[in-house]
Amino acid sequence: MIDDLNKHLTDQEFFTYMRFFELVINKKNLEDEDQGEINVYQLSIGEDDSYKRFSRLYNFIKYQDLPVKIVDSGYRKLADGISSYANSKKDSEEAGKPKKEELDAIHEKVKNGKPIKFSETGRLSWAWFEVYDSTKFLPYEYEISDEIKAKVKKEFDTYLENLINDKLSIAKHNYYKFLFLKEVFIKLIEEKGVLRLYGKNFVIREQLDKNGNLKINPSFCMIQTVYALQHLGYLTVNNFWQDNYYKETYSSSDNIDYFVSINVTIDDKFVSEINDRYKKANPKNVIEGFDKQKSILKFAGEEINLSLKGKETDASLLMNTLYKKDDTDWIYNDEIFQDWKFNDADVKSSPKNKIYFAAKKINEKVAMKTKIEDFIEFNTEKVRINPRYNKVDE
């Protein structure tokens, strides 16, 4: 499907290929699409040239000729295009071009609301170029064999391997080497604070220029980077889509800010790499110790008092339990109560979410001194010290 597996694609080109693969071939995330019809606009980002997008999609015909729907609602109607085409002797007599009878037969199916083959859109384009923007794929009207899916996936895998190994040739634009692409993506995650705010499953939304390149950094092909990272097992790409902002009610290109959004789930090993990168950049932001007697946490060059008027608090009790654990595993509430020597009666008489609020209090105390707000990771069931603040093993 991809013309040249050894040539660097733009993110605009890659978006079309991969979006087609995920949405049209694998029928992934179809519940988000209107009435099960996939408009070709959904397969491009930026101000993509309609013929170039069509040419990319047309490559799939070598595997299977899919049914499509034609929406004849443009300024120039299909019938007008065929009529003008038929009146031109030059157009109708050149070898390889469709005759009017062929176009009329295709038009008849369109008029009657019937699907046509995608290859027939190529025939219509001789008379009606508007077909490039008037085509909708119909995923509930066809099935694609596992064999074809595997062949197309192998193309993507080969391309991504070449990207990862810096084997792709370039033409008019520079792109970063893969290791730097990975670093730029990590930096983007850190700057947006998505792991702290949303956890391992989050959406990255970035503005694009008209060519589909990231506006802040055209040499960073973000979509290809996340798929390469998925290929390596660092994350899972759940979905990605164009996410444009329209300044006015009409859709002139001057009134559109182009965006792309990508929903990913980060694997634990990638989180560990991100944390290690943070530790190298911030060597002082690690736990130096915890004094149980004084309830003093030593962290990020600060001494943080977790007691209240010299008395032990839930926060200091919890910190002592977590510090003794001395690893990155989660500790569940029942384990914590056990460490506190609570019996069943003690647990039942404790305030609801006692441990949750103890963890929250630690974070508040730490943030007041260090501006770091995610020292403890917690929910209503389990707690742990954020792994990025543990000391690096010598």
C-alpha cells in the first residue's frame, strides 16, 4: 500500500495510510464514526491535497476493491461533469480514458443510492474531479481477509523498522533520528504533565501547519513516533484523529486551526524510562530519608514535618510504612492497616478513606516546600511513593 518503504513519509502521508488501516481495514473505533460511513476527509490532516490523498488510498485496490458511497452534493454536479466530458472529443477519444457509456453506468448507480467500487471513483475522476472529496467508505458493506490484513500490516512493520533503524531516505525535509524522536516525545509528555494529571492513559493534542507538520517542531513526526514506540512495546495507540478548530461557521482554510489528537496508553517500562530521565535531569529531587521519631521527611533538599504539634499523624504513619517498603510496588490499604497493627474493629471504626486522605496530606505538605505535587501516587485502594522520586540504585 505504501509506495516506497525506504522513503521517509510525512506525517500527513502516514496519517492517511495508518488511519485507513485502523479505520477502514481493521474497522477500529467505528462507533465514533457517523452512521458507519467514513468520509475521506477523516483520513487526512492539515490542508491535504485531495488528489494526493486519493492516490494513497487507491493503492489498496491491489489487495481489494472496496465498495464506496458517492455524495453528489457539490457545487458542480456529477451529471454536469459527465456532460462536459462527453462534449470534449479530445477527452473522449484518448486511449485509456473511460467512454461516456461507462461513466453513465456508474452515475446510474450513484443516482439510485447504490455503492460503487473504489476503482470506479478513479474512472469518474476523468470527468468529475470532485469525486476525490465526495467519497465515503462503507465498512459494514465488506469483509477483509486476515491474509490481506497481515500483508498490509507487514508493510507498516517494515516501514516502522526502517524508521527505528534510521534507514529511511529523505527528499525535501529533515527529520530527527529515531532516538531523538523518542526523546522529543518524552519531553512533550513531561512538559504537559500528562502522567501526573491523567495517568498512563491520556490524549496528546498538537497544532499542525497546513502540511500536517507539528507547528512547534516540523522535524518531529509525532504520529510516526508513537507508532514506532508501539512497535517496540513502549505504548499502545488507542486512537488518533484530526481535531480541527473552526474559527468561523464556514470552513475556509483561513478560518481553520489544524490539530491532531492521539490517545495512547503508556507501558510500565516506558514510564520507568521517563522517570529515569527525570532523575538524571533532577538529581536532588529524591528521598534522602525519613525520621520516624520526629516525623521528618527529607526530600528534594528540604525537611518536611508530617507531625501536628509534635504528635504523630496519619500522614507520618503512612510515610513510615511506605518508606520501609523501599520499592516501587503499590501497597494496598489492608496491608497498610496491618502494618499499623489495626484489628478488624479498628479498621471498621476508622473514617472512610482514612489512608486516601493521609496520602493527600503528604502531597500537600511536600508541595508547600518543594512545589512538587505528585510525590505520592494514590487512590482509594492503594498507595505508593512515585517511583521517579526514589533514589537510583547504585
